[in-house]
Amino acid sequence: MSKQRVSRRQFLNYTLTGVGGFMAAGMLMPMVRFAVDPVLKAEAGGDFIATKQKVDELTNEPVRVDFSYEQVDAWYTSEVTSTAWVYKDGNGEIVALSPVCKHLGCTVNWNGDKNHENMFYCPCHGGLYEKNGKNIPGTPPTAPLDVYPTKVNDGILYLGKAEPNNLVK
């Protein structure tokens, strides 16, 4: 224990500093939590979305599969509908391709052009893709179509988030 006595001025200075610090911390904590909370929140990344497509109905001919999921944007939740072109390749593996053209984001269609059968065709600028999603040189697209990771559960096809198609060069 110190034998020095605390003056009234020192006591008020210590008290006001402590109370002011406590009040400042009380005001800053909600702001810090607001900034840090989204970073610490567990993401639903890697989740697969169920489609209505039965896997045993898939063939080597691409079919359009529509699926819906809930998208959360801050406090607003909306239902989003997406599409994939799905088929089984020569090995029986399921391939799911995004229909979004890598040129300007138009929607590609399977056999969409009579002059280019058995190909994905983008009607906006004449973009062409092979069945595996590879872009045809000399046409506007600069990259292959994105692919969806696939999973099968109880005979139903599940799709993940679209990823760049690194399998095709």
C-alpha cells in the first residue's frame, strides 16, 4: 500500500477516465461485432442443392435441369432458379455444365443451331462449345463452360456451386 494520499483532483481524473473508457467500449463493441460477425459466421459453402432429376433417367444426351434455392442477401431472402445441362459421359459419370456463355453471359442451348448439331450454341454472338463444355477456337467464348459438382442421394441428382472447368483445355 502506498502511503501517499490520492487528491480529489486525481480521484476525479481516475473516475472520469474509467467511466469514459467504459462508455466508449460500450459504444464500440456493437460496431466491432457488426464488422467481425459476418467473417466468423459459418458459411453454407459446399452445400448441394437437390434437383428433380432422377439419375437413372440420364443418358448421353444433355438435358436441361432446372433447380431452385434460397439466396440470402443481408436481411433479404429470395428464391433463385438456375439451370444446368446434365448428361452421362462415356464412362457413366454425370457431367453437369453451366448454361452461361463465357463470352458475355448469354444462355447456351444444346443443339441450338441447325448448322452445328451436337454442340452447345450461344445465340448472342455465335459462340460454340463441344459436348464436354470446351470452347471452340475461332468463336467468341474464351473459356470452357463452368461445371457443377454432382452428388447422388437416393437416386436424385444434387448440384453444388458452379466452378471453372479445369478438366477441359
